[in-house]
Amino acid sequence: MALAAEAGVPRNALSQRHLDLKNEFYAKGKERGQPTDAEVRLRKRIVKLKELRERDQTELVELRADREALVRIVNQLTLENRQLRQQLAAPGPVVRLLPSQPRPPGY
């Protein structure tokens, strides 16, 4: 409440102890018929903050999904790495002869 801040009074003193002042303040605001510049500015800020929060929530969901995918990939790569290390550590490497492609005559 800007009124309490301007008066140097704690907000709860105005809103809880002096209800007559609070009610009068709001009544005067309604009489004017239009919101103050500060109220308009604050309402715009609230809209922007809600949009930011929504975008942050969307991004958070995407990041969590990405994290799960990355954990699965790391686990898969760890398993493959372990298998390759075991193959390298096995005694006597196995050499396989690959079939050769037929050569044209004259080679």
C-alpha cells in the first residue's frame, strides 16, 4: 500500500487498525473512476511477471525431460565403455578375416 509507505506508517497499522482510513482511501479511488499511474504500471508488471513465470515453468519441464534423456545416454555409454574395456582386457585378441571383394581380372 503506497499510502502507508508515503505516510511512514507500517502497512498492517493501516490495513488492520485503521480500517476507516483504508476504506476511505479505496472509496476515494473509486470516485476517481480510473486507476492511478502506479496501479496501471503495477498491473502491467504483474502481467509480465506471470508470462515470465509461465515460460520458466515450460522451460523447467523441458530441462527435466532433457536431464532424464541425458542420464539414460550416460548410462548406456557407461555400459558400452565397460564392455569394450572387458573385450580389450580379454587374453588373446581374436583376429577375424573379412571376406575380400572380388577383384576384376588383370589385378
